[in-house]
Amino acid sequence: MDINAIEREEVARLALKAATVAEARAVQERMRRLVLQRPLTSTPQLIAGADVSFDRFSPWLHAAVVVIDTASGETVAEATATERARFPYVPGYLSFREAPPVLAAWNALGLRPDLLVVDGQGYAHPRRCGIACHLGILLDLPTIGCAKSRLIGTHDTPGPEPGDAVPLIYDEERVGTVLRTRRRSLPLYVSIGYAITLDEAVEQVLRLCGGYRLPLTTRRAHERVNQVRRAHAARENERR
């Protein structure tokens, strides 16, 4: 086993054990050193989207991972998971709350996609380790953070056309790209998660949007996870 694999196993164990913000911060600082920015070795064909949903004040978290074949646009695999939250809702540390159910869904997929697009932050994070980095490191898989809102940084306004983009800057470092994916719609905040370059991340997001604001992977994962959340809520209500 190589040293990076050993380190990934160790941070995975620590991430599951983290119960306080201080412990989570220590894990993020350690994970940050494992974040890789490198070119893809081939064009991804099987691309997964991951999303998490929950009802306010509920202890339950629901996750869905949906895999599409980019050649056909068809969903070729999907899996869901429902778990009790193991970590409180603390901005900047949501990966410790949301990653466990995503990983549970991932482990039930039955195939390994080429790329994962996460509805959340990646490198565009105060400690450069949002949920896309967190998942990418633990899965050792190219991963993109594609968020609907800004967590950190400043930027100019991108142009109105799909593909118009400007840098997202934080502490004098480019941490991501603010990308227009649909004419005059609100932009997305794209950053690397793991084992991909920022230019490639932007290229893949545009490829998946196809005239919509959000990537196809995100749209399908969002639809599936909300079905799971509503069904779970209905069962919970029946028990009362």
C-alpha cells in the first residue's frame, strides 16, 4: 500500500470520529495536504452526481448518487442512503455531516464512475477542503465542487453568456471559477475537488449543463434525493 493510500485511510478514520469543530478542523488541515490538482488521464464517460437533502429540525440526512453515461445521457446506476446526522450543522464543516451518507450511497452503487460532481464546495473553502475535496480524497477519484452560492472569496461579474467566467479569489489565491452556464442565469461556483485541474472542472461542468443552469448529474441526484426524503418523511409521519 502506498503512503497516500495509508494517509487516506487514516484521515477517513479520523473524519468519522470527529465530534467537535476543533477535531474537524484538524482533519481538514490534514486533508488539505492531500488535495491533488492534476490533469485527467482520459475524458470521463461515466459521471456521477451527489446530493444531500434533509428536513429542517430532522436528525435524518438523505443522500443520492446518480451515474450518467455521457454518451447517451442515460442514468446507468443510482443509489441512496438515509442516516442520522453524526455532526452538527456548522458552516465550513458540512462535509463531516454530509459525507457519511454520500459514502454509504456510493458503496451501494455497484460500479465506479470516472468522475464525481458534488453539489457543494471543493477547493473554494476557507481551509481549501470542502466536501468535494473530502469525498475525492477518500474515494481517490477525480472530483469537482459545483456550488450554487459563494462561500468565500471575491470576484467580478461574469458576462451574460454560457461559458463566460471570472476567477474567484481568496487570500490572493485563485480558488475557483465563477461560471455562467445559462444565459443571464445566476452563475455557479466551480472548484477542484481532487485529481483534476480547474480548467478541466469548468469544461466538464459546461459539458454537463447543456443549456441548463445546473449539471445533469446534479439535477438527477437532486430529484432522486428529494424523492427519498419525502418518502422517509411520509413513513415517519405514519408512525406518529
